[in-house]
Amino acid sequence: MKKQKRLWITAAAMAVVLAGCMVLQGCSGDKKDEKKSIRIGVVLYRGDDPFINNIRSNLEDKAKTYEKGTGIKVVMDVADSKGNQNTQNSQVDRFLSLGYDAICVNMVDRSAASYVINKAMDADVPVVFFNREPVEEDMKRWEKLYYVGEDAKESAVLQGNILVDLYQDNPEGLDLDGNGKVSYVLLEGESSHQDSLIRTEWSIQTLKDGGVPLEKLTGGIANWDRSQASALMEQWIEEFPKEIEVVICNNDEMALGAADALERSGDSRPVKIVGIDGTPQGMEGLKSGKLFGTVQCDSKEYADVIFEIAAAESLGQNVQEKVELNQGKYYECSQHTLTAESLK
């Protein structure tokens, strides 16, 4: 009888312990489901790039809006690599060592993404690359790698069509001296940047396809930079006085640099300058008449999508339910053309 009583007491005790374990597990699960904060690290290739800085601003605004809407606290730390890949690698290492939930990376050198990917995979931390696309082989290595950018060919075709439309409507608007040729110079971004190469190729091809009789005077690499573009343009104005009729630029900053040089030269001819990005500075250039046109990529959409992917991964949510991605990894932001006339 005593033995049966002891067995009953033991069984009852075990039931209590099991029930307690189940309660604790349930509580633990609830805590996981109700995560109240996320930490996101953002690494910029160069913080003084106006387009990238605009994305950064929109990211910070998005984080604040997300906090208010969800009640989930967002800790966002932004690092500037200042164009140095080794610096960027160290910044990525720091975010991973501190246990950030996700990192968003604007690569200095797109071909060096394997270092970031290796480290992120080891730490099991998802990566949202943006603006500078890693090579396809790297992107295929892991399911927690994403890329947000714009279609560089679309940017270039839209830019080229700004000038094609003008020529078809009024050939003298481009052919300023009436010699039957449109003489142009070309300002390119970095030699290794895929967007620079594609923008250069397809802007010119679009002009040719549109029947514009082009004559290339010269071109050069200004690394997306306003002052470098201005210096090159000064040289070209001296080399080809009153010959340059069109300046085709891979981005707005270089377009503004070309406009600065033309203004200093005192050349009053209506030389047409076109850029890409639609930055706030570029928009001011359009309004003031310095630039003829640009292709605007929606930097707010850019930032919203980067953040939504990073936040969803941080919370263990299904990214595909939050953002529609191509091949489960890629998102292309919308673009449209702007001219001084269209702004009016």
C-alpha cells in the first residue's frame, strides 16, 4: 500500500514538473514571437555621395515610421566606409560581432562581396545589398542575400530618350551650329561599376537608334564626383571651344560639375546637359536651367524596400509576404524622366 502511495506521489510530481516545463516553453515562445526591438547595421560606400546620402535619410525616416506603426524599437547604426573596402570589411565585422539582426551593405567594391557574405553566413545574419550589385555567383550562395537597386539599362534608355525627343521635335535644340552633327562629350562613373558601364553603352545606343547623328568629341571617368567632372569639363572646353553641344553624364553630380565649368567659361550657348538619379541637387539644377534633364530613381522606394527586407528577416518573417522579389532576391526600383519643362 505504501509502495502504491509512493508511486502516486512520484507520478503527481512528474506531472507538475512537465506542466511547469510546458508553461516555461510557452512563455519562451511568446517572447520570441513578441520581439520588441531589432538592430540593423547600414554600411555606405561613401556617405558624401548625394544619392546615397538621400537613401540614408529616407532609411532613417522609415525606421521612425516603422517604430510608431508597430511599437517595435529600431536601433539603426550607419557607418561610412569613405570609399575604402578594408574599412568597410571592418565595419561589417563590428556589426556581426555585436549581434545585429541584419546588415544592409552598399559595397565599395562589388567584386569583394564574398568577404561580407562569408562572414554573414558564419554569423547567420542576413544581408541586404543595395545600389552596387554583387556578381551573380555570390548572390546565389545563400538564401538570406538580397539586392535592391535600379535597372541600369532602363536608366540609360530613359536618359537617351530625353535627347531623342528633343531632336525629333527640334533638331536645332541639339545641333547648335547646324552642321548636321550633334557633338557630345561623355562623363562616366567608376570604370569597374556595372551601372556606369551599362549607362554609358545604352544611353549612346538609344540616341543612335533614335536617329540622332552623333559625333563623339571625348569622354572621361569622373568617379560620380562633381569636382572631378568639373575639372575634366574645363579641359574639354579649352580643347573644343564652342564645339560641345551635349554633355551626357552617368549621374547628376557629374552633370552639375559640367554645368559649373560651362558657367565659369562664359559660354552662353544652350548646351544640353543630362544626368541620372534625380537627387535634390539635380532637381535644383533642373529648376535653375543648369541641367536639361535627368532620370529620377525613387530613393524613398529604395529605402522602404531595403528596410522592409531587413526588418522582416530580423523578426523571422517571410520576406516574400512583405516585398515582391524577382528570383526571391532582387528588387528593381521605379524610374522616370524629368526635364526643366516637365517641372513647370
